[in-house]
Amino acid sequence: MAKKKKTGSNVTLKEVAKALDVSTMTVSRAINNRSNVKTQTRKRILKKASELGYTPNHVAKSLVSSKTYTLGVIIPKISHAFFPEVVRGIEEITFQKNYQILLVNTTEDFDREKKAIETLRSKRVDGILVSSSLVTDDYSFYKQVIRTGPPLVFFDRCIEDIGASCISVNDTTAAKQITKHLISHGYSKIAHLSGPPRVTIGKKRLEGYLKAMKTAKHPVRDEWIVESGFHEGGGYEAMKKLLMLPGEIRPRAVVSINDPVAFGAIDAIWEQGLSIPHDVAIVGFTNDIRAGMISCPLTTVHQPAYEVGKKAVNKLINTIESDDEPLENIEIITSLKIRSSCGCM
């Protein structure tokens, strides 16, 4: 009986090497994109490997190297336009460096976040990127993960000063800039729809708003700061509270924690028969894909999400591959996107 020809995952490096009369080591180097293989040789090897249906045996590779070449990525909300763009940046780098990612969406639930991390650890990922939904001051879970591994890097929503690097944008400065933009165009009664104060972006963007108001010597009433969370429903409910204030103290402009909250607030404003920006000006933070498409285009802060993803995964891979990689808090610079919702055009 004739021996069945091997195909696909049954084909070995040794068989690819034999077909080309080169060493198994040369085939391994070519397939793993090492620099010490001539270009023409690499092309011949990759072509032959493809013809034979060779696929890498990652299980065997991980047993030899103690690495899986897999990274965990944890995000709080896949429907927020910021995070898919971050993941796109992550995938750009992981593709170049021969890593794969396992993506988990926690839907803003810290219990799911913890379970996701335990699952990723059980799968022996080499490192984890996290944008955390944690809203308490109890950092014990993450301290234990950082102590026992694998390497971890935060992005966007960070937990600072617990022994892990963080990649984010200049939240405080950006919130201050967009608030100053409103002030420079004559607004003084400015409210803030805020995020949870224990999440870094909530704390820092509130801080930026307050700094701008203080610098301009504009008073800030307690009623003007309303916690909205990060999503449209929270923005809608928070804006309704502002619109119930008496006319003499009702704010004329609103700084939203992010664009989804601004979209919810806009619905509440229109529901009351009010006009944007003539009755209420509003600005956001993200530059969501929808920001320029609504009937009153939204002035916002552009977050370079793609760059955040690239920087975060580069930092994680460097941390995995080098014992000397320093801990860093890296802030990426944002920019303002001025549109008609602020009444400043």
C-alpha cells in the first residue's frame, strides 16, 4: 500500500529543507524572518513551504523557547470607535514581529476583566495589554499579576504607580485645551460631563477642565459637573440634569468626557427643542468616526488611537524580550478638531 503523502501541518521543516537541498536551520531562519538569510534563498524557501502546505508548529516552538508568541489584549468596550483603531495599531506591529493576539472585550465589567486575565494566563500568553475598567482603589489583583507575570502594559485607561508601563494620550492637557477653546470664544458657564473619577481618563480630563476654568477665573458650580460614564445613555441622562437647572445658572457650553457621551447629550438637547450651538455649545474627546457626520458636526479632541496601539504593543514586546526595558508612562500628543458644535467657526 502506497504511503500517504504528507500535507499541511504534517509537513516538517526537515522535509522543506530536503526538497530544496538546504539545511533545516536555513529553512527555520527564513520562515521566522531572520536577517541572516539571503533574499533569493528566503523567497525560494517560502515558495516551496507554501507549495508543500507547511504551517508552523507553534506548540513545538513554544516548548523549545518557553514562548507562545501570543499576546492578550483586553479592552472595555469594542463598540467605542477608539478601541478598534487601537487594535489595528497593535496588529500592525504583531504581524511584523510574528506575534498573534487574543482579544477580549470586558463590556466595562471588572469581574469579566479578572476572569479574562486568568484565562489568558492559563493559555501562557507572553504578555498582556490592558485598558482597565477598574473603578475602585483596590489594585491588589493587578499588583499580584504584575508580581507573578506575565509582563503587563496598560493603555488609555491606566493604573499608575504599581509597577507597569502605561501608554496614553495627554488627557489633562487636551481637556484643558478644548475648555480654553470655548473660553476664548466667550463662554464662561461651562459644564463637564465626567467619567468615573477613579478611572485615570476620568480624573485627568476633569483636572484639565478645572485648570482651564481656574486660569480664566471662571467659577465652577457643583451642579455643572455631572458623572456620565463613557457611553451614550450616560451622556443623555447627565445632560437632562443640566437642562433642568434654572435658566440663570444653566451652562451655555459643555465639555464631554468623550464623543459617545457627547452624542447622548446632543440627543437630550435636541429632545428639548434646543439648538446646537446657539442654545448650548458642546465638545467631545476622541474624534469618533461619527463626529463629523452628524447634522451639527462635533468639535472634539483627536486621539491618535492607532499610534497608542503601536506604542503599547512595542512597549510590551520590548518588556517581554528584554530584562532591561524601563517602566514608562508615555503620553501621545492630541490635537483639536474644530467643527460647528462649539459655535466657534
